[in-house]
Amino acid sequence: MRLTALTCAIPMIVLLIFGSISAASKFYVPENIYSQYVKKYGSQAETRLGALLELMDGLTDATDDKKVIEVNRFFNQVQYQTDMKTWGQSDYWASRLEFLGIGAGDCEDYAVSKFLTLIQLGVPQEKLFLTYVKRGAESHMVVTYYKEPNTVPFVLDNYDKSIQPATKRTDLSPVYSFTANDLFLQKQQGLGKRVDPSQSKNLNKLKAIDLEIMKR
């Protein structure tokens, strides 16, 4: 079954403020972090965070495919903006709270937010990778989702918002895939050759990002 053939049964998320989320929710942000977040970013950011927490809570018992579709759709609603414009730096990896707080980010911010959210939702780690690709002359990051081992993965991207098999994304040339622990030289089917993770500074960047959102 192709992910692109699946339709979204859940309508566009109705954005809700944090205070409307039940105390019984499975996902939450610790009170001290939440208070700092609201003070720093304001009410619209509070609304975006509330929508994410409600989405995560509603997807707890969903299939992996459903989680992938909904999380991809949610974060793709955030505005694209370069790191230089947002942070005054050429390469900054934002946490999810920073990404939702500012309400804008670049490809790494979309990909890392999707990746961490899906991991917290229980999608097996062996199915999900952050993948660097070339998009023409541009370096770009996406999430790759393997429904089964050693198959063609599906691509979660912020440019092309549809979820397609990697073989259909002829505009992308895979370079390497990684998690917080593993690094693979990428190919279109399967993960390719496993190499020394110390070769990638991005593993340390990923490890340094605070999860911030907790599960009860």
C-alpha cells in the first residue's frame, strides 16, 4: 500500500490553546519550560504548541502510516525561512519549541521536528532516518520512512509536501542517512553502507536538541 494513496481522515487541525488540553493528555511540556516558552514567543506560538500536543495525543494508537502522514502535514504548515534570517546564523538546528515558537524554519528544522515527533509517537527507530540529499546544487534534509527493511523509503519533505517513494523523487539525490547513533551512505533502496558515525557532526547536533515535550 502506498502512502500517497492514503487519505487524511483527520481534518485540518483546529488550533487550540494549551489551556484547553486535558490534564489527562499523554504528552506535555513541563510547566517551567512552558511558561518560558509563552513569555518568549507569545499567544500564537502557544496556539501552535497546543495543536501539536493535541495531535500527538490523538495519534498515540494510530498506525505508523497514519502518524507519518499527519506529522508530515502538521509541520509542513510552518513557514519556511532561512537560518540567517531567523537566527542570524548560516546553520542553526532549532528545537521543536523554537521552530513552533518562531513559526518559521529551514529544512533541518522541519526534518528534525518530524523525526523526533514520530519517534516519541512510537514509530520504530529502525523505520526512520534523517537524510541529507542534493536538490540540484542545494544541500537539503528530509525524513525517510521505511515501511519494511531494505525497501525503497518514503520521503517526508517540506518542499514537495506529498509523501512519495524515493524513486519517484528524481529531483533529489541521496547522500547519507543518520540517526543519533548511526550513519549510512545512502542509496535509493535500503540504507546502503554503514560507516563510522564520528564522520558526521550532525549526529552531535541531533543529540544536543532537547526533546522538551515529555510523555506521561
